[in-house]
Amino acid sequence: MKKIYALRPKGTKDILPKENMKRMYFFDKAREVLERYNYLPITTPIFEHTELFVRGVGESTDIVQKEMYTFEDKGGRSLTLRPEGTAPIVRAFFENNISQKLPKPVKLYYYGPMYRFERPQSGRYREFWQLGVEVLGSSGPLVDAEVVHLFLQILQNLTLYKYQLLINSMGCESCRPSYRKALNKFLKKRGEKLCRTCRERIDRNPLRVFDCKNPSCKDLISSSPIIFEFLCSECKAHFTQVKNFLNSLNISFEVSPFLVRGLDYYRRTTFEVQSPFLGAQNALGGGGRYDGLAEELGGEPLPGIGFAMGVERILIHAEEEGVKWGDMPKLQVFIAVVDDKLWTKAFGLLCSLRKKGLSAEMDFLQRSLSRQLKLSHQLGARFTLFVGPDEERRGVYKIRDMESGNEWEVQQGEVESKLTSEVLNSEKGS
């Protein structure tokens, strides 16, 4: 085969039909749950003004500093391929005046690709897909519990059960500054033992050190101050209520005081769902509360909470748990043309069967009958319908059951109804 002039960019992948079928199955199963929970779909542009992410995600985050795909368009505007979904949805909420169109809390979900310049590895790509939800307009702990429960219900609707739920509270704008100050002091005393990246984070945003994967850094910060010692009474009460609601649903979780997630906009509740099958990149997804994000973007105060789940990682995890995705869709009818003069007739019949709701195909290369029958086998057709001169004279079509080999004839005027009946009966019996 001649080598193509270019290969796909590093960190991307071609999603071939078999995997696409799995993704469609995942999305269908997720949507079943989302609709039961009264969430509505929303889609935002793949690129946004860069400032949206700088202000929303946080200038000190790795995403903004190292990972965004930013470019200047022909009008001189700085644009960025979206690295996450929350900031664009908050922007869309205000720009489209959604508060006047839907009652609060507004429950939304999205599905689509995101872009981050990261080192590719298993379950992590530079173009990756996420399914996420955002609930806007409620600051109460009951919504937090619902969002966590919703995440787990999507997994369980996929028959996934082998995961661990971690939760934490990151405090609020009243109590978190004192925690940052204490953490900053702790890290400065031990700065020489930290990696270069963590040393750079100490003054800019010390909470980011908890994202470090360096074993020596992780060991060092395991003895750092924990946020629970600094939470204000309101944050403590909020977190206690979240835990109580989760306990009332018999949801198992572990409180993880160093779970901070990777974005600056989180407040109070944060959570992450981890897989035992994914190695270092073990998060199936997570999220949390972001009550200050709307104001950071220039909007009115608007509490919010949401999550995002990584589609690629969930598919890998699902394979390990043995999810039965089902086979590729089977072709119901293949039309075989016996005489070259009958291709026009066969094509009209093909379109007629499709209008009746049957999946039908023919050989568009118009090859010999033997090649057509080989193609019918390759496509896994359940029935083959023959369009031949003898049958044409008698006003009938011959049909072959490709599993049993049985053949019979039907009147041409009854072929759509007869085939539909045969297909339905065969699918009931399979």
C-alpha cells in the first residue's frame, strides 16, 4: 500500500466503527439516566476566547500554563480549543439568558471533544471526549449529593461497579485563604525537597502541589496541614450534610483531604471516581462545586456544581469489567441482482425496503452474482433477496434465509410486508 503523505497528529486517534458503536452504547446508556434526572442537553463551540479559560480555569493551573491549544485567528483574536466544559457553559448561561428560559436549578449535560497538550498515554489523549453535567442556581448540599449519585448511576447503568469514590471539601473564599497560608508556610520550609514544578507552585497556588505525581513530593505533602482543620462552620455543615445524604443512599465513599482536582474554580464539595484498572491515570472522572466562577467571568453570582467523565477511560475500564457491548449491527436484507438489466429495478426496491424501516444493502460495484453473494456473507445479511429475469416475468422475488439456507418466493407487491414480518420473527427467535 502506498504510504499516505501525513499521519494523524500525536495524541489523537481515529475512532473506527467498532469503537464508535461502543461510544454510542455508552452515550445511550448515559442519556437514559440523564433524562430520568431531568437534565437537558447543551452544546457549546469547540473554541472560545482564550480569556474565558484564563479567568475561569485559573491562570496558575497547568491547563492554562502548559496545556491549552491557543491560536490567533485572522482577525487577531486569541482563541483556544476548549480544554474543559464548565466555563463555556457558564458563559452560555449568561449570554443566552437561560435563567429567564428555564427554572432553577438549571440542569444541563454535554458530550463532546476537549483538547489539552499533555503527554499521551493509556487513557489520556490530546483530543479526548467527555460527558459532563452542570447544575446552575443551587448552593445546597442536596444538589451535590444528586450530582455524585448521578455519576455513579451512569456507571451502574453500564454495569460498572468496580470503582472508588473519593470526596473532599475545598472550603470557600472565607476559610480557604487561611489554609493556603498554612500550606504555603509548610511547603516553603521543605522547598528544597520538592520537585522544580512544585517549588514554582508554592507562591502561585500551593494547592496545585497535590496534583504532583512525583513520589517524593507525594510522600512529603502527606504530612502537610489538611483543609478540615481550617473549614469555617458553614463549610463544615455543608460537607457534613453532603456525607449524610450520600450515606442515606448507601453510597460508599472515602474522605480524601488532599483531593483538590485540577481547576481553580472549585469550592466546597469536590469528588473523583477512580478505577483499579487504569494505572497512574486512574480517574474515570470527577467534579465539584464552583460557586465563584460566574462572578470571575463577569456575571452575577451563580452557584454551580458539575462533573465530567472521560469517555476513553470509561471504555478501557468497561473492557476490564467485561461489559457486553453487543455485536456490530447486523444487516437485515441484501439484494442480489441476477441480470445486469435489473440494477435499476433493484435499486428502487432497495430504497423502498429502507423506507419501510429495514436495513438493506446491495453491491454498488455491480459485480457478478457470486461476488454479490460473498458480499452478503461478509455483511452478515440475514436474508438475501434475488432480483432475476425469471422471477421478474412471474412477478415474484426469491428470498434466501442465510442462516438456514431455506428459500421461498413472494409476490412482488407483498415483498416489503413479508420481509418485515420475516425479519421481526427472526429477531425474536435469536
